[in-house]
Amino acid sequence: MSHDWVRSPFVTKINLARAATTTATTLALLGATAPVPALADGGTSAPAVTTGALFNDPTSPDSARTDAIPTHLARLIDGAVPGSDIIISTYVFGSKWVVERLNAAHLRGVNVQVILDSETRRHWEGGPTYDLLAAGLAKKPAGSGDSWVRLCADKQACLAKDPNPADGWPSVNHNKFYLFSRTTGSATATVPVDNVVVQSSANMTTWDRRKSWNDALTVVDNQALYGAYAAYFKRQAEAQADPSKQVSDVLMDTQAGRAKAYFFPRATTDVIVNILSTVDDPVDGKPACHGNDTGHGTTDGRTVIRVAMHGITRPEVARKLWELDDAGCYVDIVYRELDGSVEQILNTPTRYGGIAQHKLDDEAGGTHTATHTKYLLVEGTYKGKNNQKMVFTGSHPYTKSALIGNDEALLKWDDSTDAGHPTASVYDAYRENFRSQRAVADAQNTQP
């Protein structure tokens, strides 16, 4: 099992008051917004590579649904053109199927460059696949790519300097991003797309596919975003080779059109608190969290904040979520783990009733699933504007180690509509995924 976060001894209460959508309905909606086509080498024509959201569904009996994320990545790998780059930074890589495709891409002239956390060697799936990948990329026949795979030092991140090596809480490379400088999107497609960034919450393990909920946001043709991720990867590689280049603060935030990248560690600012602090900026003199038009937020125009989060241990984040709910925002959380201080804050009543909480954890075994996503959705007021639709997703859980001790990335996507951008398909897909997770969480917690 792939766990990013040490389990808390604390047990949290479940607030079911705001559950309003059935499992069947939300799963049907999810299927409508994020279909998963068959692999191109299975005979189905491949769609073009486009910006969009993708999710697995661990409750589905259909392997196309559970394996949606590695399938998507495999297609992109198969479509990488000779001379192009595939750049990967991730925590645990345990998919033999995807590794074989990376090795094949290397042999046809693609430059495959991979940084993995040392945990991948200890993982029951990651160890054998690491050996397979290392052996495959070490082959250098004529026409092969400039390829390599490297591990961060044992129980250390590559770039992040451990803030307290004596505390027994190791830093890790917790990233889960994939870059493609040019890919057609499958082995059979012919139209290449440049500067493709895939930011996921998923590790490449069976648990991530079959027992936990994960997402992947793909952004295409965005040179600034691709360049920011590539520059961060370069710093990881340099620090892996020379630990004196490890740092405590990575100030590489990059605005790239509708996208924005944030990188970690951060020693001086809490990025999530900063983001949440822009939600209650007043709009046209209206009270905080109010002033949205019909179709945005609640029926009475209040901002909705949705969080689907593997773990929350930062009381500063919990306090800001509480303040927003108390100000009039509608805060709804699907989570796997909270610690005691966070639980106490989130369970404190607000003027609007309190924060809705839905625990989605596979601890009970059987058919239970867990949330492994790390996303924040804002629908309503943001930075002094109303009717906004924002997605923040990535590898970054709301834990102290993720903030100050890990290599992490967070990707913002502004899906607010305007004359040139009339739909919000990315945001809407995430909202339906949230509703699906929430419905499953509530169903799990009402089982006898």
C-alpha cells in the first residue's frame, strides 16, 4: 500500500448534514465528464491531446475506470516523438507496464529523465520496476535517447533541505508530475502537441489505482508552465547530485496564462493559507463570501469551497477554512486523515452551522476506498472578483512536512468563464469528482 502520510491516532466525527448527491448520480456525471478511451494500441482511434481533467474511480469494476491515469500517461509516452523529452518526478513508481513503455521510448530516441524518491526502492512494486527502468535506460544503442533515472538520497528529498533531521520524520520527493516536450498522444496519432504538463495526485501503484481516488490535470501548449516545471526538475537533479544545493525555500511561483505553478519546500509562507486569504476579499462592497450571480456558488450567491484532501495537519489551514465558513462561505471537505488540532478547529460551529466533513478512508478494508487527491476548488469570490472557478491540485497535502520538508508541486487552473472562454469544463469535472467522493464517503460511513 502506498501511503503518503503517516496515519493519525485521532478519530474524527463525520458531518453528514450537507450530503445531497447520490452515489449513482455522481458517478454517472463523472463518467459523462471524463470518459476513458481504450489504448490506441488496442485498436481504438486516439483523441487529440487537450487540456483537461482525468480521474480514476476505485469503486468501478471496469479496469478502464480504475486505471485511467496510467493509461493516459502510457498513451502520452507512446506518442512521444524521437528527440523529444519525457521528464518525470514522482514518489513511488511501481508500474511495470508504464516502465516498459518508457524503456521503449528511450530506444526510439526519446530523452527519458526520471527522479524518484528512495521509497520507491523499498516498495514491493517500486523496487522491481526501478531495476527494470534503470536497466532499460542504461542501454545505449545507436539512436537511443539521453536518458537516466536517479534516486533522491535515502529518506531525503532531492531539493528540500530537511528542517529537522533528528525528528525521525524524513523529507521526501513527493512530486507526481510528468512533462512531455512533444507528443502525439498515442502510438497511432499523428498531430504532435508541445509543452504538455500532467500534474497528478497518484503514485504508480496498485493501491493508487484500485483503492484510492486520484486525479490528473493535463495542460497543453503552455510553454511558460512547462518551462517552470522543467526548471524545478533541473534544480532537483542538481541537488540530487550535490546536496549542498538543497534549500529550505523554493521561490519559483510562475504565472502561465490561466495556469500557475507553485513549488515546495516553503519555509516562510503557507501557500494554501495565502490562497484562502484571497477568497474573502470583498466584492463591490458586499460582505465576504457573498455577491455571486446565479450559477456560481450557492443559490443565495455565497462562495463554495470544496476540499478533497488526503491529510490535513496544519492548524493554520484549518483555521482559515473555519474563518471562511464563519464569514459565509460554504466549506465542504472530503478527507482521509485529520490530526487532533485540525479536528477541533473544523468541528467548532460557525455562524452558518459549521464545516461539512466526510471521511473517505479504506482502513476498514473490504470495498472501502480512500481519498488520495489533494485539491481545493473555489467557486465564487476570489481576489476581489465574483463568479470565479478555480482549481488547485497537485501532490501537496495540507501537512507540515509537505510545506517545509518535501519536494512538492501545486498547480492552479483558472477556469472562470468569459467571452473567450465560455465553458468551465475543468472545474466542472473536478466538482463532479468531489461529489462522487463525497457520496461514497457518506455511504461508507452509514454501512453497518
